[in-house]
Amino acid sequence: MFQFNHQLSIQTNALSIQDPSAVNHVPQSDSPIMARHEVQNGAPFQAQTVVYNSKKFEDDLKMFGLKIKKHEDNIRILKTQRNKLDDSILDLQVNLGKYHSSSSPMIKDEDHSHVDSEEETVENIIKQEKSAAGILCVLKTRHGNQTSHLPLTKDVLGIVATLGKVDDDNLSRLLSEYLGIETMLAVVCKTYNGVKALETYEQDGSVNKSSGLHGLGTSIGRHLDGRFPVICLENLRPYVGEFVADDPQMRLDLLKPRLPSGESPPGFIGLAVNMINIDNANLFCVTADGHGLRETLFYSLFSGLQVYRTRADMLQALPCIRNGAVSLDGGMVKTNGLFCLGNRGDIDVKFPKSYVRSNLPLNYVETEKRIKEMQWEKERTAGDMEREQGLLDYTKQCFEIKKQELLKFLAESSSSYATQHHIQAGRDRMTPR
């Protein structure tokens, strides 16, 4: 836009210096009437008028340009405000457990199913007879907290399936299916020394079946066959960003998906890594570097996995999905371009269900009120954006009309000036010297 104005200035300057006398007779008055009295008719007057009128056009264009920039800046500021409100609303809703399916009540007055759910998860792990996870769960069931003092298991934090809880059973099944049974049964160690303690080797590189976890399994009547996954927390690359402010669960302040318009995709509920509830003991300083389970284990497992209400919502948001997504009605996208079709499978080993009320903030009513206030503020911001967009469109239209008028004026003035100059040159040739 301003480049265009600069070009107009060059064009008008070119017109004004085609006759040197025009430069010497530029009037100081802004009035075209005074200019008409101060110069004689002819080429200097024509150039004088062109310069004056084109300057008026150029000033008008600059004025419209400043207005356009002002409206564009206002829209950018309002979009930023709306996005911040959107993120805050989502964070508070996740904190209150708002992502339940419509058929599931969010809060129950008396609900002790979380205890049964934990026991059920451990029992289902123990049923995996030839797994490392099953051996460790049997050991913990028989010896309780004493296992944390054994050289073999003192660095073992637990099994993936037992280290997090989910408020909704349906979502628990989805996230467990997304990770797969092998990952859900993975043994989690704090350090690499703990990983090395689980297995020893003969000189030829074969596994020593009489020591480590293999020997422990044999001693309790369980034989460990095949490979088993182990996750070492200190070797994971942790999340290094900010956390959601004033959140007792230390949820990660990750970027939410955005449509090209800047709005959240319809049906987007939240990020899976923030939908896992973690025991307070594992929220802080699990690793030597001071990181908790959310920013190490679950950030590594889920990354930016998105959760939507329906499969239709998820598919509509595909341009926003980079690290996978699931929907509450069973839809699943593993990664960008990799879809998982068919019916959901039966999941035995899944995250236990957490007790919803125990995870709600004490100021639940105030938080609900704050969400409603933010939603109202978001609607008001959207209205302001709509008005600013209308003003911007109108100003751009006025700018375009004024630009076309200037181009037409310059074309007509140039033609008139050339004709006048040609006539004057003819007269000069006919005048005897």
C-alpha cells in the first residue's frame, strides 16, 4: 500500500518537473483558487494543478492506509485475547473433568469404584503370566512396600498402567488401546542403573535366567519368556515448557490446535497428556533433575495426542492433527496419515478410574462461574472482532475507490498536459524570432 503511494509521488513529481517554470512558480497557498490567480494560464498552471490535486488524493490514500492498519492491529489483538480465553476455558474444563461423554455423569455423590478399578487393573496385569509386569505385581501384592527396598526392584517406579488414572472409563479404554498392551505393561525405572539390575548376561551375551527379573520370576513360579519393554525416565527428553497456572495436577501448558481462522476445532476436548491424573508423590521430583511423571513418562507416550468428542469432529480437524487423535466414540488416528479403522477392541489392562470428586479443586463453584464469565467474554470479543472486520472491509473498499480515482485523474491530467504542451510548442515554432 505504502509502496503504491511512493510510486504515486514519483509520478506526480515527474509531471511537475516536465516544465522547469512549474517548479519556480509553486504557490505557498493550499487554495487552488489562489493558485489560479498567481499563475498565468498555460503549462505551468496545468502542472501546478496536477501536483496539487494528486497530493490531495495521496493524502486521502495515506489516511485510509492508516485506518486499515489500525483495524488490522485491533483484529490481531482481539484474536490473541480470544485464543487466550479459549485456552484458559479448556484448561479449567479439563481440570474439572468436563470431558465426560454426555451419557456419563460428571460427579457422583458416593463413588468408591476407583478402589475396585485399581485392584482390577493389577489383577489383569497379574493374569499376564509370562510378563515382567505380572511378576512385579505379584511381588508387590505379596510383599507390599518391602519391594522398594530390594536391590532388584528399588529403582522400579511401577508399571505404566498403574502410574496414572483417568476420570472416565471410556476415555481410559481409548488411551490404553492407543498405547497398546505392550506399552501399558512396560516397566518404568527411574535410572539406567535400575534398568541394568533387571537383567544380567552370560559371557556369550545370552540372558542369565537365574538372576535379575528372570530369577525372581522362577522363584515365584513364573517364567519370563520373550522380550519386555522397560522405560528409563532419566533417559527421556522431558517437557521443558511452562505449566498451567495454579493447577494442582501440574498440567502442561501446551499449544492447543487451531484452525486457520484461529479458533479451536469443534469438538476438541483437550490433550491426552493432561487428562491423566497422577498421584501427588509422582507429580514432583521423580527424576534426579526434578521432573515429574507428566513431563517425562506421559509426555513421551502421548506427546500432542488430541481428544475429540466424536469421530466426525476428529476427521474435520485433520489439518490440525500432527501427533495423533482419539474420539470418545472410538475414532483413532495414530499419526498424521495413519488411521485405525474398525471397532474398538476389548481392553483388559487399562488405566484405573480415578475418584472424580477428589481431583476437583476446592473452589469448584467459583471455577464454574469463572468459566461462564470467560465464555461470555469470549462471545463479546468475537462480536468486537466482527465489527472491526466490517470496518476494515469498508475502509479497504474506500481505499480501492480512491486509488482508482487517482489513477484516472493522473491518466486524464497527463493526456491534457501533453496536449497543452504540444499546442504551446506549435505556437512557439510559429512565433517569429
